[in-house]
Amino acid sequence: MPRPLLALLLAALSLPPLSGCAPAVNVPDDERLRVTQEWEGRTRWLRVAVYVGPLFGDASRALASDQPFGELDLLETPGGRTISPPRPERVVAPGTRLVVRSVEFPTPWRIASRVLLTPRYHAWAVLELPGEARPVVLVLPQNVATAEQVKVELERYLATFDPGPDLAALSEGQRKAIERKEITEGMGPQAVTMAWGYPEKRVVDRPAGKELWTWPGGKRRAWLEDERLVRFETR
């Protein structure tokens, strides 16, 4: 190994992770191979609207997330303060066709090769998105270690079918709101999900036909009655 690259690897391994205190997860080789076979080069469609913007300190890549960038807690200072990425540049609508270029696990080599001010201790799904010159990164949870866990996380974002017709079937007002990643009263569960992504928690009162949806961190909540959005709040 050339000396500069070896020095980079050793330096990266000696630095404390910015993205939390947990070390990189050890992923067995057979699980990595399975992920590669199942996802690399595959065509998929966005299931939900996502924000796209700079990947923290890496200007050569873009970050995609169904959460507002201000809610992300992927990076922390050594003192435990959350570092937010720069503001998103645009919203990409459900039904957008894309290609999964790769799923990269945080091996020592990957960690060393990534820009320091990025969530480099997480697994990344790298996408090719129309109209975007940069590789687009979906950052997966830090504890993802199996092919099944990768599937669960990616299927929150990506579908094997085009949901564009479902979006087109909504009223113009609801379509426009989803394209801005906003929700409006009267939306059904599918429309709410397309706009805000899948909730972290659902509390269901079946006899009353009521549901309370909560997104990560409790910063967004929505109340549905008889499969229609009746109220929501953001913090």
C-alpha cells in the first residue's frame, strides 16, 4: 500500500467518530455479497418525496433524506452537539426513477476514504438520480449489519414499481403539497406517507378509527380519523 494511503487509513482509524460513539458495525462477507447481488445496478422508483442537498462537508456528493435536514442527527461534535447538513437544495417527488449504484458498508478502508465531516461510520446507499451530477447518498442507520436490514431501510424510500400513477390520481392541491414535502388536511395515509415519509411510530385506536403518527424525534405528528388527515403539527 502506498505510504500516503496507509497514513490516511491509520489517521482515520485513530480519530473518534463524529457520528456518535459506536464503532463501525462488522458486516459478514456473505451479507455484503448478498446486498451487492440484490441491489447494485437495480432500477427503482422513489416511494416518498425526499430532500436533496450537500452531503455535509463533501461537496462531491449529495445527501437525500425523507426527513427535514434540520431533524437529522447523523453527526455530532465531540461534545455531543448535533451537526446539521447545509440546507437542502430541492425536493425530488415520488415516482422518480433512479438506479442503485452501490451499498457501501463502513469498512476501515471506506471510513478512511470518506470526507471527515460526513457520517462515514454509517452504511451508504449510493444512487444515480436524473438531473443530478453528483452521486446521491441515502445514509442508513449505524446498526445496519445484514442484507435484510438493508432491505427494510431502503424499502422505506425505494419501490420496485412506479408510484407516479398513485401521485397523479390525487387532487392537484395534494400533488403540489407532496412535491413541496408538505401535508394538508384531508390527505389519506398514502399521501401523507408520500409527503413526509414513513412514521417512526403509529398509535392506532381501531374502534374509534383514529391514528396518531409520529416521526423521528417527535418533531412532527399527524392525527388521522377514518383514514383522513385531520390535524398535524411540526416543532
